[in-house]
Amino acid sequence: MQKIYSILSSINQIIINPIIIILFAVAFVFFIYGVFEYLWRSQSDPSKIKQGRSHMGWGLFGMFIMISVFGLFRFLINSVPVSERTKTNVNRVLNID
């Protein structure tokens, strides 16, 4: 079980977390662009209001997805029992003797 945990932890730290951070940053920039478009460009072109709202919505959606993926991977990593104490606690919760 220790090897599985170390492999999952390494994959998470080296590959998954940097990808999540980059995609979260892209979603945040997209959201900020939508705010800019909604507030400043809408004065010259009313159709930009709708487009700005759309960009803000997709930016928020992207950030929500990235936070959810981060939480899911965090849950999976923390669910792998790695010590006897953790195994005992997991067995107690699952009612396994």
C-alpha cells in the first residue's frame, strides 16, 4: 500500500497539481477579461455586455471545475491507508474486523 501511495502522491505533485494550477490561472484570466469586457467595452458596444457575462460565467465555471478536481485528487490521495493507524481507522469506519 505504501508504494501505491507514493506513486499516486508523486503523480499528483509532479503532473496533476501543476496542470490544475495552470488551468485555474487560465480560467481566472478569462474571468478577468470578461469583467474588463463587461465594464469598459460595453460602453462602446452593447453586445459586449452579453459577451462579457458569458466570459465571466465560463471563467467561474472553469475555476469551479479546477477546485473540484483538486479536491477529488486530494480526497483520493488521503483515502489510501498508508500506516497501521490509518488502516485501523479505515477498518473501524467500514466496520471491517
